[in-house]
Amino acid sequence: MANVASDKAVPRALIGACFLIGLSLLLELGVLLAAGRPVPTAGTWTSLGLNVFFIVLLLRRSRLAWQYGRLVMLLRAAQLGITLPNSENPSVAVVGVALVSTYLGISGLLSVADSTRYFHLFCPACDSAGKADDFLFKTVRCKTCGTKF
Ligand SMILES: [Zn+2]
């Protein structure tokens, strides 16, 4: 019974990741403001909509959203980390560093064991970690015993 109750609860790491997704939106706005660009733009609203959709998918245990969050946030952090040193505006650089930290935090919080258990990524037979068995990550294959779940 305890496992069922804890299985339904959203882990703190995932709540933290959702909070950081919201914070990253504010920081993206901050970068635009610091760069002197007009806000909000169509891109701002698109980003808001996509991030709300992303949070909903995460809370609905979408493994694809989980994978997206881990990998794309790392790529966004790397891309921003590469372009930031070219910024001549120090306030853009400061907000940008905070944004890079936020992206890394989202990826890290989604990678901790509590989050991966929430997305049922551990084999029910041997409790080993699994990997995607299909392109949309609907089924998982155990890396150890090969069970699909
Ligand atoms: Zn297994």
C-alpha cells in the first residue's frame, strides 16, 4: 500500500524541475529585457505555451517529455554557454548565466532516481534501469534482463 501511495505522489525533484521551468521563462524574458529587445513578442508567448505544455506532460508521466527535458535542456545550456561569452552587455551575461544554471538544474532534477521512478523507468522484474524501446518512448526495455514494460 505504501508503494502505491508513494507511486502517485509527484516527487520533490519533479516539482523542483517544474519550478525551474517557470523560472527559466522569467529568465528568458530577463535576457530579452537586458538586451533591450521589446517584450513580449510572439516568441515569448510561444515559449510560455510550450513550457506549460511541457510541465503538463511531465506531470502526466510522459517519458518523451522526461527525455526531452533531460537532453534538450542540456543542449540549450551548452548553446547558451557558447554564445554568452560573445555578449558585450554584462547584464545579459549575468541573466544568461542564471539561465544556464536553471537549464542544468532542470536536466539534473529530471535525472535523479525519484524522477526516473515516477516515469516507471525501472524494470518491475529486476529493478534495473530501462531504456526506450520505441521512438515515442511508450515502452521501456530493461537493460539487464530485456523485459519490456
Ligand atoms: Zn529487468
